[in-house]
Amino acid sequence: MSSFQGKTIVVVGATGVVGSGVCRAFLDAGAFVVGVSRSAEKLDALKQTLEVRPGEAFSTAVGDFKDDSTAALATAAIDKALAGRSIDHVVSAQGFVKFGPPATQTTAHQLQEALDDGLFVNFHAAKALLPGIKQRPASFTMVSGGLAHAPPPDAAMWMGTLKNAAVNAFTFGLAAETARDHVRVNTVCIHFGVAPIGGRQNQFGLPAERDTLGLAPAFLAIARGKQKGQVVCLTSWADVDALARS
């Protein structure tokens, strides 16, 4: 029997490239999966993309985590989709790299928008979902990227560097808060491009070696593993394979 048989997984950002693969992987592992997105239309399309089979337990919730009020509504929608189940694992795969002017030409409003879509959505998701699973053998996993660790290849991507680094740092803040709790908080930091399900190009239109179904086993490994308070950097597909075998 799979280690996720009978478990309940909430995937925030389920319609994104990473989130969609995570949903499919946990469904394949026998879990009950709640996919969360701000778009009902994208959730309907996701069901078709995932080719949810009879007997698979996939539910959806429309919601956003941009601020406290929307987070409260999203949490209520998730609770309804859970139908009385307790959450075992959360994957928050929210946000994307926003392009913009070089740093000294960027307005404060542009920077705030970039941080809203990546850092603050994770902040509000953690505030809403993490307290309820602190005392359970659960996991809360966020997603960032390799831009956190080096100058971006283009000055227009500098806000992605800041956003990803901030998510990584936020991991340590949550780790300190939950150090004596049962829940494990980690971030998967992806250093390479990933294609959507069945695709051959990443989010930037560049060739990708594998699609998100090849990446998703890393998230299963984090959920069943012992990592706690870590930023798990995946610098190559070999790292994904090694983590999946662990």
C-alpha cells in the first residue's frame, strides 16, 4: 500500500506547471487531493489535463491568498472541499517570476506586485493552513527557484531573484516557529526549467528535458521524508531522481 493511501493533500497553485504535476503524483499514490486555484475555469481544465480516473479522489477549491480576507475565503472553500477530512500535507506552489525594469528603474508598486505574487501568497497560505497541522505528522512545502542564489541572467528578472530568496528565507522563519511541533516545513528550490504536463518547453519557452510529471516525485519524497526546516535545492534532474529514491 502507498504511504499516501488515505492521506489528504492540499495543493495551492494547483493549475500551475509545478502544482499540476504534484496533483497527478499524489493521485497516483492513492491520496485524496484538493487542488486550489484562483480560477474556476483553470481548475476545470486541470481536471481534463490530469485525466482523473474513476476511483481517484480529486476535489477543487477556488480561492486566493493575496491578503487576509481572501485567505479566509479560500480557507473556507478548502474546508468545504475537505468534507471533514484532516490535512496531512500542503504544497504551496504559488507565484512566478515577474519581469520588469532593472532594479534602480523599478517602481515600489512594481516590486510590491512581484512580492505579492510569490512571497505574500505563501505568507498568507502559511498563516491560514499551517496552524491547523502544527501538531500532526504533516508537512508544509513551498516552492522557489534557483534565481535565489545568483545574479539573474537578465536584469529584467531581478525581482524573481528577490522573491525566490525571500521565500527561502521565509522557510527558516517558519522552521523556527515550528521547531518543537510535529509538522515539517520545507521549500523545494528548483534550479532548472520544467515543462507542463506533456510539454517540451518550460515557462520561458525554452526546451525542457522533462515535464512536471518527472519533477513531482520530489514532492512525494519531501512529504514522506524527514527533512525539516530545509531549502532543498534541485540543481539538476539527477537531484530529483536521488531525492525520489530516498
